[in-house]
Amino acid sequence: MAEPNKAHKVVVLGTGGTIAGTSAQPGDDRHYRAGQIGVDQLLQHLPKLPANLVLVAEQVAQVDSKDMGPALWWQLRRRVAHWLAQADVVGVVITHGTDTLEETAYFLYATLPAAKPVVLTCAMRPATSLAPDGPQNLRDAISVALHPGAQGVLAVCAGTLHGALDVQKLHTSRLDAFSSGDAGVLGKIRSHRLFLIRNWPQASVKYSGSAIENIASDADWPPVDIVTSHAGADGLVVDALLAQGVRGIVVAGTGSGTVHHALEAALLRAQAAGVVVWRSTRCALGPVSPAAQRLPDAQGLSPVKARIALALELLTCSPR
Ligand code: ASP
């Protein structure tokens, strides 16, 4: 917890994204490359940093977050765990692309005990924009990391604080691209001050133990895929996945989690063959109905988060 007169150390881990993106023509917000500027540079010229704040920058990766995946997640998780364990570190901020921010946030939430804040932040405009949103988002994320009592895995974008479990990118281009859906946002940040609306999320490290700690590489990640139900769906993709040795499938169902009968038949075949199948919804918001469905639901997780949870479940719970 941040105390007023003590020096506070916040560690900022860079992973790339639009926040570190540059365009050939300054001001071109459409044609740019994500993940170009170092995180140490992003920290320069941030407004009104407290005098007792010590910022440490570390570049963990430099990618467009469309290319984020398990290998980088494990690496990032190790660095976050390392820094959180230092007594003088009050929190960790992670700069990240918006496209898969919710997946990284969920992965960290599900695997890492975070009694201190771990705040992911991002930008919808590159650093070379005439009005970049990255510096404000980064400054806001630091404010959250310094906030007394802050804890858990969080996300900051456009003056809004989200929890890892609920946050999702809903808009392709709006500066305020994220939503926390029906759960609602955790808070708002104005002029470097956080106004909390809901309580800090309770840590819920569902997946832990040696299977998580001893992960050596990408290859340990079990194959889990997402298939979508839609009008005219069939079972071809599921049969192909089964032939390729898939171990888990998340079906993004229609509406409240219904599945086209032909696709459902294929999923039930896969389930009978030992593949773990979870049912989510392709709708951005709202619950999945457990009623009258033969496939278990994903406990409120979106398809992309359910895919991570299912992979972790297979990694930690089932015989290998
Ligand atoms: N493609 C970028 C990324 O996710 C988009 C962004 O950061 O807004 O890295």
C-alpha cells in the first residue's frame, strides 16, 4: 500500500502494442506499426509524477498483441512475480496492445496471486499521433498502482479502471474501447486521482501449483480451440480438430449459449472421445443459460478467456 512520504517504486513492464507504435507520417493513426518504442521512452515526459516515485522500466517483449501467446505469458508472469515479491515495489504496470489485453489480464488473474496492483494499460492511437492517448493511460495506470489499497490484476484505458475478469475490448477504434459489461467498471481516473466505484476484485488464483510454476515452454500448453456456432453450422471443424488431437474446445454459442444441432452432435462426439468441451456465447454481453444443454457452460467467461481457463484446467487438473 502506498504511504504518502515514503519512496514508492512502480515497475513498468513493456510488451509492445499501439501505445508503443509509430507511423511513418506523424499524425497517421491508421497506418502504423505497433511495438516500436521502448518502454523507457514511454515513461519520459509523463505529467505530474509524484516526487517520491521511483519508476523502473523493463522491456519484456515488443509485439503487436495479436501475436501474444502462452510463451510470452509465462515470461511476463515470471517478471511480474519477481517484481511483486520485492518489498519496495508497490505495484506493476504493463503496457500492452489492446487486441488481446483481456486475455493477458485473465491469464495473470487466474495464475498469479496479486496482493499488490498489476495494472495493464494500452492505447488506441500510436505514440506518433497528434493526440496520443498512451501517455494519459500510462499516467492513469501509475495513479492506480499508487492508490492506497489497490490490488489484483486490473486494466486502465480512457480514464476507466476495469477488473481482469470482466474487461473486454468492445470497439475497434474508439479511444474508450473497453467495457466491463454487466459487472460495471471498477472506477474512474480524473486528474491523477482514482475514484473507486466498486470494491477491488478479490484475488482468485484458480490455477496454481507445480504444473504452472514449472512450465518450460509453449509446447506445454494443451491444444484448445474455439469454434463458433452460427446459422448453417456443421461439425467439420470439430471433426478436423479431433483428428489433430485437440484436448479442449470452447464453443461460442448463439444467444444464451445455444448450439446448432449439427455442431452440437460433433461436439458431443468429441466429448465422448475425451475432449473437454465448454460452452460460452458469441454475444459480447449477458449470461449463458445452463438450461437444457448437454455441454457444460464456461461459468460466465467469454470464449477467449474460457479458452485460457480450459487450457489451464487441462494443465493443472487432468492426467497428462
Ligand atoms: N494491434 C494493436 C495491438 O494489440 C492494437 C492496439 O494496441 O490498440 O498491439
